[in-house]
Amino acid sequence: MIPEAARCVKCGLCLAGCPTYQLSSSETMSPRGRIALVQALAQGQLVVDGYSHEVLASCLLCRRCEAMCPSEVPFGMLMDRGRELVRSRQGWKEKLLIAILPRRVWMHLLARIGKAALSATTPMGKMLTQARLDAPEPEELCRPRGTRTVGRIGLFTGCTGSLFDSAAIEGATELLLQAGYEVQIPRRQACCGALDAHGGNGKRAARLLAVNEAAFASAGELEAVVSIASGCGAQFAGYPALGEKHVDIGSFLAQEQVISRLRFRPLAKCAMVHIPCTLENVLHGAEAVLQLLQRIPGLHIVEAGKRGACCGAGGTAFLLRPDLADSLRQPFVQQIGGLAPDYVLSSNVSCRLHLQAGVDTAGVQFMHPVTLLAQQLIRD
Ligand code: SF4
Ligand code: SF4
């Protein structure tokens, strides 16, 4: 028996927030149904088959249910456990993606080959068109120029950050430097482990956790370990040693003692802000990002969609379950089409790539909020 699953009192309060339940109206595809399934598999009351794999693998891990649950059932942990139980039923595509996506070298190779070979109409092809193959690796240690150093920050850049979001890494670094911090980006950091954990490979996720904890432990006295993508941040928040020090970049910068050192040039444009489910449901960092962006004078800010709802990117869902991912993206696409903002800002790289792939992007710039903040930053 899994004691955490037994905490579910089957009240059903989480059902209204679950995107797969809303689309299917099926109890099996609800958080309550999935918790009962994980428990039954763990107790040997049900055998693993293709259907039980599908029920667990189609969960988007948005953790909306966890945020709504009055009994504080740790749904994310239970789903990782469940995915381990049904791992033997993974198809070759799922296995391949989980093997390649978190490995920097393999992703660079795939981007080089796939950019030319894959049709830009497939989900993978669309993603690879966004890869920046010539992005330089960031410096390992950056020091603020001409200002007194107030502390040192460890920056987690993610396994594919330099490939798909180098502008956010550069932007986060610049903002931290301007606020007076040294920025340490340990070379030996690895993938956060989220894809492996959610793909049922808990052992590999634990190895990556150990690599990251060692990399940041050897980076000197750090005031905080800051992550840029909220999907990685949600995984980091559960690290035993680093979890306490971890904070999302938006929440770190929004602290009064930090933001008071930053000034921004006005920008008379419209920004639609997408709050990823991981930022809202796990890191609770939505307000901080909105407060930060309000520091740009003249910027008109509109929040995208329903806060905490999954846009359909859901880990690898946008690559493996394009129909589900498209359905969940539609409200966002319609809102972007109706408003025609100058910018769409999202704190999670896979959400940004997924939203961008669904919109006629002419005239709309998609980026991480820190990229826009760095663009408007007044430098000393
Ligand atoms: S997970 Fe929580 S909210 Fe959902 S049915 Fe169980 S106890 Fe209720
Ligand atoms: S994590 Fe999201 S998709 Fe999965 S059961 Fe919970 S609410 Fe539904």
C-alpha cells in the first residue's frame, strides 16, 4: 500500500481543475481515478496493461489537482511512482524521447539532423526550428562590473536551455549582475531529472539529482539556487538538500531588496503573460512575475487563459499526444488571435515552444519574461 495514496478521501474537489477529466468526462481520467489506479497496481489488485499505462501516461502533470486538494495528497510524487509501475508498457517513441530530450549532446545532434530532415509541420519539427545551434555556452562565473557584490547566486540553466532559451539565460544573468550578484553557472550541472522521473525512470532521476546537488555544493557560498524554466524549478523544489535554497528567477528578482536595484525603460506595447501550471501550482510564483513586469513603465499586461490550467505542453505531451495538446492550446491560441499582443511571455520553455507552434507568429514575439525585462533594463 502507498500511504500517500490512502490520504485521498475521494471527495472529488480536484475534478473540476483536471484538464483530462474535463475533456473525457471519465472518472478513470481524473486525479481520483488515477490515484485509485496507482494504489491498485501497487497492491497487485490490477495487472499492468496497455490501458493502465495510457491512463497514467496521459496525465499532463500540471498538478492542478494537487493545488486544489484539501487533503494535501502529493499527486506529483504518486504519479511518478505510478509511471514506474507501468514503464514496461512504454512505446518506442516515448522511450526514445525520454532518452534523448534530457541529454544535451544528443539534443544538439538531433537538432542538427532534425532541423533539416524533419518536416516543420510535425510537433518535433516545429520544436527543432526554434533551436539556436550557434548559442554560446554561458560563462561559468560572471561578476558585476563596477558595483559592490552583494552575494553569489547559482543559476540552473537546464539541459536544453542553451539550445531553446539562450536569451532567457543571458537575460537572467544580466538582471542578477545589475542587481549586484555574482552569477555562478556550474559546468557540471545536469538535467533536473523531471523527464526521467515523469517517464518512470526514478533511478536515473535520482542520479541526476545527486549530480546537481554536488555541482551546486561545490559552487561556493550561494545565497540561492535560481532556475529559469518553471518545469525544471518544480523538480528542483523537491530536491532534499537544494530545495530549501531553490527559487524561481521571477520570485527571486521580485524581492524588494533585489528589484529596488533595477530600473527599466518604458515600453508602450502589449504583453500577454502565460502563467505555466508548474509556476502557479507548484512554485506559486505567478504574482511575482506579474509584479516584475509591472516595473516596465507603459507596458500593458494581460494574463493568458485561466491561471494554473495546462496549455497542453505537459512535459512530452505536446510531442506524444498532439491531439490532446492541441485541444488544450486552443483557448490560448484564440485569445492571442483576438488580442494580437506584441509579446507572449511564458516562464516555461516547453509551454512557449508549444504556444508558438500553434500561432501565426507574424508580429508576435514569444519569450521568457526575463528576456523582456533584460531588454528594457537600464544598465549602469
Ligand atoms: S485527490 Fe484530494 S481533492 Fe482529489 S479526490 Fe482525493 S482528496 Fe479529494
Ligand atoms: S496532474 Fe493535471 S492532468 Fe494529471 S490528474 Fe492532476 S489535474 Fe489531471
